[in-house]
Amino acid sequence: MVTGGEVHEDKARDTMRAREDSPVTGLDCVYEVRHGGAEAIAACHSVAHYSFWVSCREELSMQLPTKPILTLDVAKQIATAAEAEAIKNSWPVVVAIVDPAGQLVYFQKIDDTQLGSVDVGIAKARCAALYKRASKAIAEVVAAGKIGMMGLPGAVAVEGGLPLFVNGDIVGAIGVSGVMSNQDGVVAQAGVDALAAIVSS
């Protein structure tokens, strides 16, 4: 009976013989390491290509990590949950959702919200995304006397911006503005809670 190991050994020997007449190139080696099994080892067993094969293995072992991405659909769901909290309390606010780089993904403004809150809401969200913390945390540091924090690019020392995390990875942030800052924080938290519910569902 032929075992799986014997089959692989035969294929490897065949590959070796084939490569004796047609030496392996670097490109061949990369392809076979990516797509082959025992053939990849056999094809690169020559002294000239063994080190290259090792580097290929190292390259494949250093794959980039995968991260969750905040989609437009999820951003809309987060904003809708935040809006519902605001409407329940009769709070006219803006809700801004940004990606990890602080770039706007979704924005909405409840009727009669003060126009100045448009830029403030986006700024709060961007601050929370870039610094991976609530804008309230920066406000507390500034209140403690470390006013130098306000010199940091994009820092906003007002409550209402919260980062959005999925399994420990930041996917963006939510920023709310329009009422008292603590009330903005309540609305933003409703959006954060909505994301947690989406992830756990």
C-alpha cells in the first residue's frame, strides 16, 4: 500500500529531477512556496536557492494582521441609536461617525441643532479616534492643569467624543454636539452600546 508520505516523497523526487535540467528561479521558488507542499521544499533544495526558500517561508509567516472595518451600514446603525437617545430626551444634536484616521464616515443633524455643533461634533469624533480615548479624558487632564494637552493636533477638551472598539481594535469613533457636554456624552454612549450589540449578535 502506498502511503501519503510516500506519494509526497515521490513527487518531491520527480520535482528534483525536473529541476536538475531546469534550475529553479527565484520567481519559481516564490510561486511554489506559496502554492506547493513537498514540491516547494524539493524545488528549493539546491544550495543556491535554499536560503531564498527560507526567506520565502519567513515572508509568509509574517502575514499582516486582519482588523475589523467600520462599514457605512454599521455607522448608520450606530448613529441611529444615538439619534434615538437624543430624540427621547428632546436634545437637538449632531452625530458624527469617523474611521480610525478621523475621516468622516457618516453624519446626521437633528432639526434645529445649532449650526456651530456641526464642526464641533466632527472634531470630537476625530479626537476620540486619533487618541483612542474619550474626549472627556482630555477635558479632565486639561481641568487638572495640564493645558499643554490643548496644543496636541486635533485635541478637543469637551465631553461627547468616544472611540469605537471591536475586540480591542479601534474601528472609529462617534462625536456628538448640541447640548450640554455631559448630555452629548450620554448620546454618544448610546452609539457605543449599539455597536457592542451589533458585534455580539
